[in-house]
Amino acid sequence: MTQPRCSECGCLADDCRCFKPAGATSAGWEKWIADFKAGRIEKARVSAFPAPLARQEVSVQEQPYPAPSVTSRDAVPEDVSWPGSVSLLLNEADGRGWRTMPAYARGCMPHATTGRPSAERESWSVRFAKGGWQGYAIYSADAWKSIMVTGEKLPPFGKLGRTELSAWLAEPDRPASWYDEIRKRRADQAAAVKERAKARPKKGKEGV
């Protein structure tokens, strides 16, 4: 059977360096976060996420998956240019005393719904760590695709936008209310997108 892939970074379970356990279902991951908030889990450590989540079964279509042309562990090819947005984040994090590790990759990411490989594309990532805090940001197709931050007092949080990430890098020890406001903001944005989709004129067979 095809090995499960991490829903955040798309890596195989054995190679995943993301915070979310490869193969974890959304429901199982949300349950772990809920347990953390309720005090049933004392600390969030990237190296010790609950093994049961990683063992949960997921529905993965059995098909050959193309190996990446370049992985984030490979040396960056000399002809690769770094987008200005990525360079700005690196400079910002360095300037605020964070240890940073940039990486580059090129390969086929899994489709969000079907899991099938999409067209090959490039991605750039920046990992950062300072004290008990760490995180990463992935940039591809002229946009920040995934931003994740965590710490001993913070379970993995993946709802930051780029501007919010700058605020977090300046002061990571934020009160819970700060994260709650961001959750509400993302929920409101998602609701607005759904409303716009409902109001969109139907095309072709959509109206049937």
C-alpha cells in the first residue's frame, strides 16, 4: 500500500519534517489539540507528538507517486533564484535573532481532495527557531501556502497570515486571545468565500 503523506507538507511518512504527524486525520489532529488545551497533554514537543495519530488509517489511492526532482534535503541548485518574499522573511527572522534554515524543493504536490499528484512546481521554505519557539513557512506559486508555529506553551498553530507571522516573530509569547482573534478572522473569511460562491452565477451544467 502507498505510504501515507503529510497533509501539510506532502512528504512521505518516513521523511516528514512537518509538525503534523503524517497520516493523521483532521479529526484526530483536532482532538489532540483539544486535549492539549484542556490540560490532558502537558507540553507540545515536535519530537514527541502522539504516536496514535501517526498510526491512524487514511484513505490513500494506490498509485505510483513521482519522486521529487529536488527535495528540501538536497543542495539548492545553482540556477535557483529566491523570491523576494522569501528573502524578506529570512532577513526579518535573522534580524530578530531567530535561527533560520532555508530550503528549496521541486516536485508534484498531492491534490488537496484526491491526493493525486499535481503538476510539478517549485517551493521554498524557511524554518525558524528561538528559545522554546519554532515554526516554518512554505512559499510556492507566488504565495505563502503554509505557515505553522509552535512552542512548549503552544500546540501547532497553522492559521497565521504573513503579516501576523511578522507580529509573532517580534513577540512569540502571545496570549490565547491573540490566537482566538485569528481563528475568528479566518472563520469569517472562509464564510465570506462561501457566500460569494453561493452568489456566483451558475455556469453550464452547474445550474441543472
